[in-house]
Amino acid sequence: MQANACRGFQKTLMTRRHVLQAGALGVAGLTLNDVLSAEPRAKSSARARSVILLFMWGGPSHIDTWDPKPEAPAEIRGEFRPIPTTVPGLIISEHFPRLARLAHRYAVVRSMGHTDPAHLSPVHHLMTGHVAPTPNSDAAPATRNDHPHFGAMLARLKPSPRGVPTCVQMPWQVSHPAAPGGTAPGQHAGWLGNAFDPFLVSDDPNRPDFRVAGLSDTSAVTAHRHDLLRALDRRLAESGYDAVRQRAFDLLLSDAVVRAFDLNREPPCVRDRYGRNTHGQACLLARRLVEAGVRLVCVNWHNDGAVFWDTHGDNFNALKKRLMPMADQGFSALLEDLDQSGLLDETLVVWVGEFGRHPKITAGNAGREHWPQCYSAVLAGAGVRQGIVYGASDKIGAYPATPPISPADLTATIAFALGLDPHLEIRDRLDRPMPLVRGNPLLDLFG
């Protein structure tokens, strides 16, 4: 019975997507984003309607995941075996078996690289497309002087339909207990102002009582609430009422958003397929949000109580028991569902961390230290060439053997896919001109 229900669910994915989009477009009310939607747009056509960024906070070992080195000495290659994939000649780690069966759906980038070995400041580089105000630092926390998160810029330049947040972050803003600065910079709208902050979901979607504060079933919205909204509209016109409050009311009245956040609408077998864990359910929720019209969903690796992918010690046990099974299950289910529904054609999915791990295993504790000079990323959908390896690392995974790709280049690629010119001139609050992103898109990745 359950299997039949799941098969039926797969057939309805496309239909449900259209219903959700229609609901998103039908919400009444005017938001600040509507006023700003007349801002300059890129001249290039968009390849993606939405982007899902799977951010593996802590820095995954590229050698033990996407870029195995089976011919390297034991102190480099480690204890994992490479396995073949559906793409001839492409090997990845044995602990990504589901993703190995989907290799014909994505591209592996093996030449990521930068020079910042800290945790916090590279987050700013990736999320904003600009080097952090204080680079090479785990001591500088987020401030309103940060460059805006790309999702905030997207909300200013190319917002989602009314009543739908342009950017959603979940299940938290990343921070590190060993970093003096705590929360990484570049995760909010910075100098652009809090009206453009990404919509933050800070609850665990795997909890049985998961809910998003402030959202309720719109069928229960009463005439009184509509009267209140009209009163707020009058005050907005009269006194410039806080845009954040207006956005909250838009979300309250959006059927699409309320339905998207309700994971109980999914058949249990689908939830099982993503994995009954925080990351798996966040991947499922990301799929539902892009169906509802959200342009950018950032799924940050959750606060797992075990320092994330930061495997300074016991690297191999942490990867094979705690980290890679969840990543393999959630990412693969997301790709399968997006492909099944047709959404993969218009959704760019990016899997990446802030850096990689040292090629040489630390003697005595089987760990790998920070290594930003070379690491891997994976991209799929939205016209990305499928089943390819883009760039290469050297024989031990220490440095790119082809021109290095910076975090800002990856952000520029996201901008390009969404139809925005990465070099579009933006002026900050001091009227200083700067490019939207200080990177160059990977144009050769697209077919």
C-alpha cells in the first residue's frame, strides 16, 4: 500500500509544482521587493528559476569524497576505496553509493581553491562573492558592515513572487564553537539592511513538532486579520512602517509558503527516502520551497554537536558513520525528485564546503587539517553539463592542476544561472561602486 502511494506521489510532483506556483502568484498585497523589482536586471537569460545550495559546514575532505587518490601513498589516500559511477572513468568514495548511481546527473569540480584557512571568513567569501572584511580570521563575527549575502542581493534585484521569501536559510546560521567570532559573517543582508535578510528557519525539520514561527494555515485567516493588514498598509503609506513587519504579514498570508513548510504533506515513504535526520529533511524541505517559488534555499549542515565536517581527528570514522551516509541519502533523493518532476531543468543544485582537508593524514589521530588550497564542489541542473569532471587536482590532491576556482567564482556561477550579471555595478550605503560578485562564472560548465 505504501509503495503504491509513493509511486502515485511521484506522478503528481509536476502537477503539484504548478499548483504551488499558481498559489504563490495569487497572493494579494504589495511588498518592498515589488517596489525594488524595477532595479536593473542582467541582460543574459536565466537558466535557473531557483538554486539550492547544500553547504557542508566544516570543510569536507575532498580526497575522501569526490576526488579519491587511489595511486597515492597510504598516508594520502586513506582507508576508503574508490568506486565506479555511472560515468565511465569517474570514481568517487565508496561511502557515496547512491550518488555514484547518479553521476550522470551532475558535474564534479575538482579545482576549487583559495588561501584562507579559517572557518568563518571563507563563509563570507562564498555566500557574498566578496572576500571578508577581515580575511583569514575566525575571530571576526558577522556585522552589518559585511557585504550582503547573495540571497539578500537577489531579494533586491530579482525577488520571488509576492508572499514568498526570495532566500531561505536553514536550519541555522552557521557558527563554530572553537571560533572566537562564533557566527560566520556574510549570512545576512549586511549593509543592505535587515529588510533584505534571508528568511531564517531555526528549527529542526526532523522534529515531529517542526513548525516555522509566525506561519499558520491561511484558511484560518479571519476577516479581522485582513482588516489589520489594510490598517498596516495605510500606516505604511503614511509613515514608512518597518519593511520587515510588512514581509512578515506577506508570509502569513501566503498559501504556498505555509504548504511548503508542512512536511507532513509528504508521504512517509518519501520522508524516509531522504533520511529521517536533520539534513535529509532539510533537503526535502528545500525541494518543497523551490516548488513554492523560493529562488535561493541555503541548506547549512546542521549543528550536529560533533563539530560538523571539521574532522581534525578520527576523520574516517566520522565520515563513514556520521557524515557521508546522511549527505549521500539527502543529496541523492533531492536529485532524483527534482529530475522526476522536471524541476532539475530549472533548479541549480550546488554542494560545497568552505574548504577541503589536508592531503596528508595527521599521524596519531587519523585526522585531516584545514586545506583551502584545493577541494571539490558538485553542481547539477539548470543546464549544467551532466556526467563531467571540471578541472583537476594534482596527483595527491594538494593543489589544482588547472586554474583554481574561487568561492566567488562559484557565487558568480549562481548569479549567472539565475540571469544576473555577476559584474553588475552595485553601490553600497556610502555610494561606492562595486560588482555584484567579485568572481567569474564557470561558463564552460553549461551546455
